[in-house]
Amino acid sequence: MIFKKLLLIFALFCTQAFAWEPTKPITAYVGFPPGSGDDTVIRNLSSIVEKQNPQVKFTINNRPGASGIVDLNAFVGKPNDGQHLKVIGRGAFTFSHIVDKGIVKYQESDFDKVLTMAASPVVAVVSADSPLNNLVDLKNLIKSSSTPILISSSGGMPEVVLKYFIKIIDVTEDKVTIVNYKGPVEQQVAVAQKETKIAFVPLTTAINLRDSGKTKFISIFSESKIKDFASVPLARDFDKNLVFYSSWGIGLPKNTAKEIRDWFEEKFTKAIQSEEAKSFYNSSGLVVIQSELTPAGYTAGVGVYREKFEKVLE
């Protein structure tokens, strides 16, 4: 009996001793500029992982372009040695193959999914003194205007939500003109300065300008009311299908060893569940999708959104 216990202890020691650990800084690749949802989430969570594991360091590599597709394409073929992490927005595997099929070079199978870090409902943002107060007002404006309504965009999930909305209100796409900006912050600045009428962006990127009095929200595309924004109309009250969250997951190069994938899953789950992360999420309009804190859950969540978009976009 004693001998068996010693063997068990020895086996446990060996497992811990030879478990994978990073030996140099991990590069996190982000396909959008600083201030975007992708960037904000990974910077905050990676800093928590660093605090919980002082030997671990991250560097952030921002490479914006084509709604994140430039960076997704470039990530394919990175070494699967655990030193390269890709921040992946929900659209990468749910609609990019439809709306951007001419430039998408990657496959979903090029990535080993780890988990979904955070999600943020999409919000419709207008200038603080805009006469628009809800989606009914926006629908009436688009339908009645003799010229196209200018809508700022930086691509990704919010732009597809906009296209979804246009289909629901049954107007042709020539009734709006999408004006492209580098990122969601630039989108909202354009709205605040009245260069465009409206922007659809993740809530987490919209709070600062709204709190400064430069913009206001006319709709939140969440499942239910959010405490700090209880007075803002829910998009689902306009149409039950208008529930959309931007979300950001972690991907690794395909065929990454299980011990490396397990390391990332364990470290980021612990960071996500920390008190520091809870404070950040609450102040940033972010939520945790508990069912997607595993590779299988992340994959299932992607499938739900893919089915939803394919019915409308194809």
C-alpha cells in the first residue's frame, strides 16, 4: 500500500514537473486597433494572467485590416509552440466566409479553440442631441429620407447586425451608405461630430463617449435589460431576433499539443473568474458566457451564430 502511494505521488510530481510552461513572452495577435473590444479584453485578461503567474509575459500585436481578416489570414501557419495566441471575434467563423469570402484565406480548422473570454451586446449609438431615440425612429428615418443615411462602420459583427436590421425593416441597401473607419472609437467620434448619423458598436467600446455626454444609446441588442442602461430600449422589443453579442475568443495554431491548450484554458479561466476581472467586466459592459469556457462550448456558441447569420446573409 505504501509503495502504491509512493508511485502515485511520484507520478503526480512528474506530471507537474513536465507540464508545459511558456519560456518566453507570448504574443497575442489582435486584428483591430487599440481601443477595440478585442484589444481591451485581451490586454486586461492577459495582465491578470501575468499577475497570477509572475513568470508569464504577454506582448500585444495589433494588425488591423479588413475587419480582422488580414490578421486571421496572417496567423495561419504560426508555430504551434504555445508562444502565439490569436484573439478571434465571433464573426471570424460565423459570417466572414459569407460577406468577405473573396479575401478570407483561413479555415476554422486552422485554429484550435480554447474558450470565449468575454461578450458585449451591440448598441446603436447616435450623437447626444440626435432626434433619434429608438429603432422605430431609425427605421422611419431610413425609409423616409430621399438621400442615403450615412452609417459609420469598422466592419465585424456590428456591421453584420446593421445588415440584419436593414433586411428586417425591408429596405434596399442603397437607402444607407456605410462609411468605413479604422475602429469603433473612430466610428463613434464620427457620430459625435455628425459626420454620420449612427454607429453600431460593442457596448464595451461605447461607454466612454456616452458617459462624456457626446453620444447616446438608442438601443441595446441584449437578451435583457442591463442595470446601468435600464432606460435604453431593447432591440428585441423591436424584433425578437435582434439579440446580438460581440464576443472574443482565444485560438491557437492547429494541432497545438493538449498540454499547451490545457495551460491556456486553465490560466485564462482562472483570470476570467477572478475578482479583478469581475470588476473590469462590470465597468466595461462585458459578460461571461459560462457555457463557452471550454473548447466544446466555444465551438457550440459559434455554431449557433453561424446558423443565425446564414439564414439571412446567404
